[in-house]
Amino acid sequence: MGTTATSPLDRLFPAMDVARLELLARIASLYYEEALTQEEIARRTGYSRSMISRLLSEARRQGVVEIRVHHPFARRPDLEERLQQHLGLAMVRVLDDAGLSYHLMLRRLGALAARTVEELLHEGMTVGISWGTALAELVHALRPRPLGDVLVVQIIGALGTADPNIDGPELARRLAHTLNGRYKILPAPLVVDSEETQQRLLRDRRVQGVLSHVDTMDIALVGVGTVEPEKSSIVRSGYLTPEQLGEIT
């Protein structure tokens, strides 16, 4: 029983005439690789401009041309749309973290958030900031922008963690420096050991002075945390045990 050998071209385009394929490839090369306009291709080849347009469409449809858009940050538009509709949000950005290590994911998440925040910044605004590793990456990724009369406010008490680079006071200072603005530190810890201490702090005029800016904030930069204990800043700082984190999540 005999068999007929097939070429790689036949396997890719089993139903296409070779001469037609060569024509599509030639037109596509002139347009995509040599950057000629459709009018210029028409003059060079003798075809009409409308024929060139149809040939380019056919080249894409038949797979002779493949177009890929390389986004600087791969995102999940399907999840963005679902979250936006379900929660009634004005803007949603979801990073596609497929295949990324945790640390690389954090860096890209911070960069994506920074580009989004940069679109919202303007002179005379008040920016609130909390704490956390993702926010630290955001602040690090922001490009220096000397805005006028910007106030950065720490809106959540300090962790007092061994890593001050992710704590509220340091993030507020760094963000204000990046924006050439002023900053105010909340003189209180994140967690206290009694309700009495909490109430005393809330009555403190320095604490009240900082918190008075909360109602007039234009943007609040707040991390949502993680449910994985080994990656949780609040677990590493000793405020919660892994078991306690599991109970509240």
C-alpha cells in the first residue's frame, strides 16, 4: 500500500494553492515587514487598493500572518470585566500571574498599579496610604513627578515590623518624596492591647489631626493582603498566627 508524502507547507495550509499562498505572503511582507501603505503596494503590484485590502484580510484569516500584541503587563480582561460589573467599580486592573514567581508577581503588580495611579495623580491632591509589600512595590515603581501641593497621609497605624520598608511611615515618606510633596505620619500602632488604649489614642489631638484628612482624601492606596500565612506581612510581624489568619479568611 503506497503513501503520499506531504510537505510542511501542505500540513500548515492543506487546502491552499501554493501560488495563492505565495501571493498572500508577498503582499503581507510588503505591508507588515517593509511598512508600505496599501496604495504603494497597489502601485507596485498592479492590483487595485481594494484587492490589496482583501488579500491582507485573507492572509490573516488563513494564518499566513499572525499578529500578537505584547502588553507590557499581561492582564486578565475577562476577570476585570466581571469584577467591574459585579462590584460596580469604575476601573479594574487584574494582573495575569501565570507562571510568575511570587516575588516577580509582586514587582509586576506594583508596576501595573503604579502606572494606573500615575493616571490619577494631579496637583493639590491628598493621597492616603497604608502598608504592605504590594504597596511598597507600587511606591518603588512610581516615576518621580514633582506635583504641586500634594499631601501624603498615613491612614493605618504602624506595624512596627522588622522590615520598615513596607511599613506605613516609610511608605508615606517615600511617596511624598517621589511626588515632591508633604507627608503626615499617624503616631499610633496598628494594633493595641486594650479598648481603653484605643480610645485614648483616638482622643489624642495629633492622631485626630492626621485622621482629619481621611474625609478629604482623593485617593487611598490600600493593600488587600493575602490568605497564605507564609506570605502574610501581618503574620510575619507577629500580630496574627497562621491559625488566626485562617479563621478570619
